[in-house]
Amino acid sequence: MLTITPTHRPFHHELTVPGDKSISHRSIMFSALAKGDTQITGFLKSADCLSTMACFRALGVEIEETGDVITVHGRGLRGLRAPQRILDAGNSGTTTRLMSGILAAQNFESTLTGDASIQKRPMKRVIEPLTAMGADITSEKGNGCAPLLIRGRKLHDIEWTSSVASAQVKSCILLAALCAGCSASVTEPALSRDHSERMLLSFGADVRSTKNPGGTFTAFIAPTYEFTSPGSIVVPGDISSAAYFLAAAMMVPGSEILVKNVGINPTRAGILTVLERMGADISAENADVTGEPCADLLLKHSELTAPGCDENGDLVIGGDLIPTLIDELPMIAVLATQLPCRTIIRDAAELKVKESDRIAVMTKNLKRMGADIEATDDGFIISGPAPLHGAEIDPHLDHRIAMSLAVAALAADGETVIRDADCVNISYPEFYQELRKLL
């Protein structure tokens, strides 16, 4: 249990958030598969990313930790060793899905599992394309979820059309092709995060991304035989972690926040578009667009006037914007309670299969805090502004819900109690320490 007492005093704060979780996962994976050593700085030492690191150590990869620098001694595309135990992805969907692609192309058998939450999350979305490539992968319980028994086999080329815009599905297929020395194309209904494509290029892979007639996107990888470390990787700050503090400054009048060195990759930065549509006074400073784009984000509190509303007076968040902010939607739902309009979040059914059913859990908890919110099949309808009050919150062990409602508590009337608050360790172990600095 954690108790948060609201603050009604403005704050002026500067911080650096932990490294990007998505990029941290990939930095370990790609470095392990490359020739040569890779030094990683800015790596996120959260539970999820440490699960990825532990899995690769179990596959024979030597990984050293010296202060804030991680050194991975790559074994090359054909150098992984058969694990002597079951591989445990913990609570990490990224680890489970991306590693499935890597393991499917090896010359050994492995079993990949995770915690109770992972064992309920859908894996058919990667089992199906991998099977189409010739993989032998079985859901041991027959329910399309982990544990997965993966018997490595020689894979073949594939042209796959995905029904959802998912960076995890896309990356799984690209990594399977990379390890198998074959080609793969993945067509998505919208452009998902492109961290894998950017990093694959830096290691020398032939990867291309194109926009197709009709608005779909295709990522393609050619057969790769030389995959060489670039020597170093710098992981920028995670925009998903930055979002909580940007939102805090929007919730508490008179406040100002500067979050330094944040990744602003366009496939991840939809939160910035939404904040502007809500009326935020936000600017990007000291931008660096080489490799993974990053910048310092400065937000000054301003009245939430929702200038981005449509002709009906609604703020609609949906369509191609959703893949660029899927992890920030719980925080966006909190902010929507304070807007002078109705907010409609749609096309986000993916929220149901995250660490929790985020649609149901956010709706239940925000109602406890006094919000006017209704769940839909693919999102929320939120009417504001609504004064929030303290309540006992159950995030259902979901880190993003716990952090979003902790920010809501800053502007609520009375104390808020969060159950199982330490679930934030999945992505941001220091979150509450940093939040207390605002009080």
C-alpha cells in the first residue's frame, strides 16, 4: 500500500527519466546477436529489461555491468547456445514475443514462459506468422499463450499481413528472418513503433519501410549474413515515463516541468500531439534527430481549453494516432477528466490485452475517484471537467495504471491509497521517489 497526499502548491522541477524500455530490450537482443562487443549507456534496469538480459545470459551471452554501462559480448547470428533451463520472461510481453522469433530460428529446443500475467496474454499473433515461416512452436497449455515450446528449425521467406499495428509482432518476424538468413515483409494497417528497424540498420541489416497506397505500411528485411556491432548504443529517456510528469504539471496550476533527453521518435510521440490538442504549453528544446530522435521537453501549466476538439465539441483520439501512444492512454484518460469537453478514445482494443484489461481497470478506478467515464469496446468516453477525490486504488499489478492514478492523486481532494504500488518496478523503479519531489 502507498498513500499519496495531494499537492495544491505549484512546482518547478527538472528531471531525467530512465532509459526507453523498448529500446533497452532491443539493445540487449541485437547486441547479443551481433559480431563484436557493444557498450550500452542509458539502459533501463527495470524488471522487464532485466528479464531480457537474464534470458540472453541463459543462452550463453556474456553481459557485463560496470556502473551505468552495460557491455554485451555478441555471439553472432548463429552463436546462441541451448539453455539449460526454462527461459523466464517475467512480466515482459516484449521479451516473450521478440525472443520467440529469435528462438524459432535456432538449432536447439527451448521453452519460454513468464509470470501469471504473461501466461494469459495472447501469443497467437506471433505463433501464426512464425508457423507460416516453418517454425515449430507450441503453446503448452493449448490456449495460445505461454509457456511456449519452441523447437528451432530452418525458416523460410515470408510476406505477412498483420491485422493489428504491433511493433512486437513486426519485430518478432524481422528477428526470425534475421536469425534464419531469409527475407521477410510485414504489412500493418498503421505504422507501429520503428525502433527495431532503426537499430537493425545501425547493425548493418538491409531493412526498408514503405507507405503503401491505402495507408498501410510495410517493413522489409533482406537476408542478412553479416550483423556487426556499431560499438555503442545510447538509450534516450522513455517518453512513456516522461508523460507522467508532463501530465502532473498540467494537473497542478502554476507548475513547470523540464524533462531532459527524451526520445521523440514520431512512432512513439503521439502523446505530444494529444497534449497540444488539450491546450498544453509544451516545447521541444535541444533536439537531436540523428539515430533515435530526442529532445528536452518543457511544459508550463496552462488552462486546459481543448483547442483540438472537433465540430461536435468532442476531443477524439483514435485511428493511426493510437499505435503512437498506446502505453500513454491511461495517463491521457486521467487528463481527460479535467478537460471542459467530452473525450472519446477509440480504436484502442489492444488495451484489453496489456498487463491488465486497461479499459476495465482504468474505468473502475477513475469512477472511484469521481470521474465521469464509461468503458467502450475499444476505449473510453470521458466527460469533464470532474473534480477528483481520493480513493483506494487497485491497479491490478499494472505499472502504467498505478503511475497514472498516482498523478491523478496529486490533484485530488483527500488521500489516495494505491494497492500493490511496487508494480511500477516493471518500468520505472524510481517513480515514487521522483514524484515525491513534486510534493
